[in-house]
Amino acid sequence: MALRLFLYYVELLQLWIKLNDINLYGESKIADLPTAEFYVAYNGTKPLKEDISEFYQKSVSLLIKATVNIIAIHSDKLKDTKTDNALAGYAFFYKVFDEGKQMGLSDDEAFSKATQDCLTHGYLKGFIDREEFVMFYKDIIDYDTQLKQEGKVEGIREGKREGKTLGANRLAELLREGLPLDEALKVIEFEVAVQTRA
């Protein structure tokens, strides 16, 4: 997770550089880069082993460290369960959804029940009844269901993990060789495109 969020951060840095017209090849120093704090809201069913995830890469001329704080947000463990707490609403929604699935409801039925219970109890006000929310979560549920039916979930996850690890290692290698960040990312993008066509 730390590596994934670090890669997202690098993508956002690229966007920040473009939006601010920063010249990476000039002689002037670049102002302080925007920093980020990484958090994961965990509501999975497996016990949470650690409360942080770390990615660490060190060489003679490079040091990268990303730490992610993992927060369990199961509704029975949250201290603040007030209806105006978005995390509490999110946890409540998934608790009801998961309970519905365990009772044998279909994804659509469990989704409808969770949505209705949130509205009844006042969670996620002004958000859960918006069309974007419905479309977003229906897409996730439909996609997840489709992958499970095809038996590909774990294979795809493993492939993504492997690909992201290889990408991060390749990025570190190019940066160690002295290539600027934007050029290193272009090289990786090109290599991925070539491998995809092969």
C-alpha cells in the first residue's frame, strides 16, 4: 500500500510541476515540494496485523521512504459514530452491506438495504442519495462480482503488485543513473507500452 500511494504521490508531483510551470532543467532552486500524509481506512474482514505500511528504498545517492497509517474503521470499533462523521457513515454502510450479503441478499439488494439504512439513521447526508454515489458503488460492486465469477481476482491483484514493484524498482534504477524524474517516467511508460504490444 505504501508503494502504491508513493506512486500516486509521484503522479501528483508531475501534475503540480506542470500546473506551476516549473523548469526542472533550470539553475534556480525549486520551491518546497508539496508534502503528503498517507492514510488507509481499513474495513476488511481479516484481522489487521499492523497499523502502518512502509516502502523503503535506499542506495548511495537515493533515499525514498513512504509510511502509510492504517486506521481500522469498523463501525463497532470507532470512537466517534456521530452521523456527521464521514468515516462512521462509510463504516456503517459497509457493515450493513456485508451483513446483507451474509444473509443471502444479492449485491443490488445489499446495496439498497445499506443505502436505505444510512438514510434512516442519518449517515452520509447529502452524499449517499446523489447519483454519483450510486453509480460509483454500483460500478465497484459490478466489477468485483464479474471478476469473482471469472476467478481472476487474485491473479489480477498479484499481477498489479508485481507490475508496480517492477515499475518502482525500474524508476529507482533510472534515478540512480541520473535521469531526471520526468524523463525516467517517460522511459518506463515507453517500456510498458512496448511490453504490452509484444
